[in-house]
Amino acid sequence: MRHDAVVNAKDEGKKALIERMDSRHGIHTVESANKLGIGNREYEIINI
């Protein structure tokens, strides 16, 4: 799950999930993985 996708979601119940991700340093984990060459932060959302 993408941190920014959750933050930008229109779902009113997202606050608890954002707090949980932030308390576990979710965005820092993604940034560190990117620096280590494990994936990247570039993506495109495609609605199906």
C-alpha cells in the first residue's frame, strides 16, 4: 500500500491507518528501501 495513496484517499476512515503507518515509520521504510535499490518510488495508478 502506498503511503501517499492513503493520505490522498477520500475515505473518512483513513486517519487511523495513517496514524498506524506513521507510528511505524512507514514512509521512512519506503525511502530507505529506495536508497538500497529495492524498488523505487515512481509509479502510476491505473484505474481498472
